[in-house]
Amino acid sequence: MATKDQPLRVPAISGLDGWLARGLGIVLFFLGWAAVASMFPMRLMPYPHEALLLAWELVRAGQVWPQLSATLARMFWGFFGGMVLGISMGIMMGIDDYQRKFLTPHVVLSLSIPHISWGIAMTLIFGYDILAPIVATILVVFPFVAVNVWKGVEDIDGDLLEMSKSFDISFLRTLQRVILPNIAPSLFSASRLGLAMSWKAVTITEMFAASSGIGYKIIESYESIRFERAWAWAIVFMIVILLIEYGIFKPLQRKVFEYRQDADFTTIG
């Protein structure tokens, strides 16, 4: 029992329990999908196992990798551009009041614009070109990243920044030694959110301005009234997202923040 001097602590979830919770969540998702699918014809909305089988057929036929690689390439450049722009704006907003006031309206307006609007607008500007999905992704990603980084910079002890100025330390060195290490958790959160936004933006824009990619294949299947194939491509999309999340980001998160696991933060301050 927690006392006045010993605050209540929530026990950490073990690795096995964590995977059990994730697995249960996925199972419940597919059960919900099956319940909804039971109300529609198979060609309109297949059951999860039928969509999985169709997705596997696409993999066996060699159709997945060319489309997936095209989507991944666009997503990477859009994600990279959005992260660079968002981090730069977030840092400027966090360290300088004038730049915060100048940039905040741009960030707020960008946050309020629907993803599909950016996709349509970039298609009208760049036409049927590879630039449309990439630029649309950058415009979708950067405001979310900027807000995360901005708040992370605001949480840095102001005395550290003032001391850097007092000792006439260059901005680049302050960035490397003070700002970036202190906003590492915010950067990690921003990158995960930015990646999720990138997937959505690229896939949506591919429906308007691409002749390849997952989004293009989904809309192509829809237009040819092969709805079950559209669901199969959506399953491919979801599986890749889960693989990136639990195969890359989760292990990376444990590795990057491993030094925090043994720290008792309740005793600080």
C-alpha cells in the first residue's frame, strides 16, 4: 500500500502481457470486422479470412512488391521532408517568441486542412506526377511534427538555453548538446505520428495522382467493382503498418530509451 512518502506506482506490463494485450486487440478488431461483414454480400465486404486469402494470392502472384515499393518510396521522401520541415519549425517556435507568433498560424491552418484536400490540391498543381504524393505528404506531416517538437522544446529548462547564450555557444552546438538530447522523446513521438500520417497521405493521393502504389490499386479495384480485391489491398496495407510499428519502432524505442528503465523518477524532486 502506498503511503504519504511513497506514491502509488502502477506495475509495469511484462513483455508477454504486452503481446497478449496487442493480440487481443487485433482479434477483437477482426471479430468486429466479421460482424459487420455478415451484414453485406461477400463481393461488397468479405470476411477477414477471405480478405487475408485474397491478399496472400496477390503476394503469390507477385503483384504486391512492385506496388508496395512505389508507395514506400513516396512515403519515405514525404516523411523525410515533413520531419525536416516540422522539426525546424518546432525548434524555432520553441526558442523564439517572434518566430512562434509568426509560424503558429501556418501550423494551425495546416492542421485543420483535411488530408484529402492536400491530395486533391497537389494533384491539380503537379498533375499526374510523382511529386503530388510526396508534397501532399510533407504538407500533412509537418504540422503534427512541429507541434510535438515545439512543446518538447518549451519543456527544456530555460536556464540551460540562457547559459548557452551567456557562454556564447553557437546555435549549432546548442542544438546538438542541449536541444536535441532533451527533446528526444518528443522527436520519437513525432516520428511515429509522422509515419502514420505519411501512410494516409500517400495512399489517399495515389488514388488521384499515381499509376502505381497501394492507393492506386485500391481505387482501381473499386472502380472495376472488385470490392473484395480492394479489401485485400487494404489488408496488405495494414499488415505492413503493423510490421513497421512492432518490428522497427518498438524495438528501436526500447533500445533508445533503455537507459531510463532502471531510473526511479518518483525520487527526483
